[in-house]
Amino acid sequence: MTRTKHIGILTAGGDSPGLNAAIRSVGKAALGCGMTVTGFKDGFRGLAQDLRFPLDKTALAGILTVGGTILGTGRDKPHRMEIEGKTRDMTDVIAANYAKNNLDALVCMGGGGTHKNALRLVEKGLNVITLPKTIDNDIALTDASIGFDTALGIVTEVVDRLHSTAHSHHRIIVAEIMGHRAGWLALGAGIAGGADVILIPEIPYDVEKVAAAIRRRSEYGTNFSIVAVAEGAMSVSDAALFAAARSRKKGAKHAPEQAEAERDLAALNARQADNTWRLSKQLEELTRLETRVTILGYVQRGGTPSAGDRLLATRLGTRCVELIENECFGVMVADCGGMAVAVPIKDVAGNLKLIAPDHAWVQSARRVATCLGD
């Protein structure tokens, strides 16, 4: 007789709408194939500390529409985990717990950091499959990631609502949107919400050009503007400073040089945290229009997942179980051209899906006279 397959599931990184839908789809499809399913709490820490519970029909019932993750999540790295006040490499412990629980496969749902961590477990010999999850939509080799569609709808609605107060008070409203390294959310919501200016990490901006675009609107009788800015967007001068610091760090041959470059990068990152407020003040001075900042924060990744994310999570989750049945491991289940396909985790980990300068969204934004700051 063939032994019943036993799979584990964990969710790691930031929470995201659609994670419960993904847990449900993997769990129900696996149970339907006669497998047993165990959930591990709070990301990779749950597997390191054997914090588990069965994902049976009762546990999976009613979670399709629920935001967040019933498994909990965390940003712990298997090779650098804080245990009792000490940083420890827990990859061997995780491998031992994987074996102890008689797992045939481990499903990890997460973003960029999760894929790096999953690759480490693959290299330890574990049978791992990942599902792409992040509202930033920056995971390589997949058209969409779980959570992006919901967040896009939420941010678009916020931009819609900001128009009325900006118009009423003749203000510039600067809306800070999540996206440290990639601007998919700011660009997509900015276009959908009719933002007048969209600033993203991939296109460094000149604040003088942004102000000039806003002044032109005033000259034509429109004395308000909406600026959608990704949290990772930066000016041309700041982008040059970051590039120089990274170059120095990469080329450093001695520890003191590398330490100095790391300190420079840390100082630049600290300064970048206040960039939206600094941009707001600059625009107020340059345009003479009252300016207000709205930081959307965690509301962007909370609440009920959209129909699109529920569908995506279900498609990728059920395909994940097919791959487990066929013993295809070391892969991420990607959304490619409407199909759920397996791509190697090693090709995903450490890579980002950034917005190309000639991307269709960028071209569309320019054609409707949206200022991108360049």
C-alpha cells in the first residue's frame, strides 16, 4: 500500500489578503487526495519550535473570505533566528522537525524574504513548494502575487476619496503608498484613481519638475493635485547617493571600508523614512499651495480579500497539490499568462520584478498627462 502523504503549510513575511484562501485551497485539495495536512504557526519559527496543529475540514471551514492568516506569520530567518536572546542557525532543527513530523512536502507562502529562506531549506534537502504572496507584486517570474489585487482596490478607493477633500480645500495631497523597492501598487492605484503625479522607486524624480506640473494645473484653473508616492520613491540626487554607497560597499576590500559604506547606507535609509514629509514641504514651498500628507500604512493589506485574490489563491493552491502528487519540488507556483506553472525557487529568490521604463502602465500614465517626476 502507498503511504499517505503528509504536508506542512506555513505563512511568512507580512500578512496579505488571500492567504487564508490559499491555505484553504491547498488544505482542501490535499484532503481530497487523501493527504494529511499540518499547519505551522508564525512562519519559520513555528517549524523550528514545532508549533503545529492539524488543518482538517473544521480548521479550513469559513476562512475563504477572512483577511490575514489563521497560521500567523513572522519574519524570522531559519539561519538567523532569535532564540532565548541569542541568534542561532535553526536550519538543522527545522530539517529535524520536518522529518519528525513525517512531512513529504512543505508549502511556504510568502514574498521575497520567504523565497530566500525556502531556498535554504531546499538546499537542506527538504521538499519545498512556495506560493507567491505580497501586496507589492514584486516577486519575480509571476504575473501576480496573492494580495496585490485587494491592496490595489483599497488604495484606489483611498485615492478616489482624497480627490474630494483636495478639491474642496484647494490643496495638494501627498498619499504615501507601500512599495519600498517596486512601485506597482502606487503606479496601478495612481492610474486607476486618477492621481496627477505618481512617483515610484524605479523612476527617480526631480521635485522641480513635479512642482512645475502642479503649477501648470493651477494656471489652467485646477488648484488642487493628488500625488501618489511609493514609500521607496526618491529624488534623482538621493538615488545617486544610494547608488554610490552601494557601489562603495560592493567594491570595499577591507572591513573598515565596508563598515563605512554600511553606515552611509543606514543613514540614507533613515533619511528616506521621512522622504514623503520632506517632499510635501518642498512642494508647498515651490507651488504656494497648502499641502497635506496621508500615509495609508497597514490598512493597505488588511481586510477581506477581493474576488481576484480568492480566485488566484485557489488556482495556485490547487495546482500546488497537483505538483506535490507528482513529486515536483523546489518550485514556486507562478501565475503566468493565466496558467499556474512551476518555476524554480532558485530563479525567484534574490530577484525582483521591477517596473520597466517602457512598461505599458508607464506609457499609459504618460499618455493621460500624469507626471512621473522625470
